[in-house]
Amino acid sequence: MKQLQIIHEAYLNNIDILELTETNFSSQSIKYQKSYLPKEYVYFFKSSTSYKGNKVGLCLKQHIADYIFYYYGNHGRYIYIDL
């Protein structure tokens, strides 16, 4: 739940781009958690099923996310976006 608090704090402080590491979100819990997150962000999460603690996330405000045409992540270690 700490990740959710950080995302809400970023929203309250008008942060446009937020990167999260070691989220420990499983694929199933991400679907559930997104319903509690601010709708003003677009979320990208990548994870690996074989390692614990290596999941990463990227939160972008909608006005920035509109310019993304490709994103990629590898084994929950990194995410990159192409604007």
C-alpha cells in the first residue's frame, strides 16, 4: 500500500512523471490496485514472475502520455517510453 500512498502524494503535488521501483505488484493485483489510483495518470507496470522485488512502474500525467507511441520493459528491471 506504500506505493499507492506515494502515487497519491505525487498527484497532490502536481508531479507529471513518477517512476516506481521494487513495487512487488503482481499482475493480478495491478488490475485491482488501478481502480484506487488517480484517473489523471496513465500507468505502465512491468514485472517478472520469477524474481521478487523487481517490478517497476511508471506514472505519467495524461497530457504527456498522449504523446507516447511505444513503450517497452524487460523482466521488471526497466521501462522505457518513446515520445
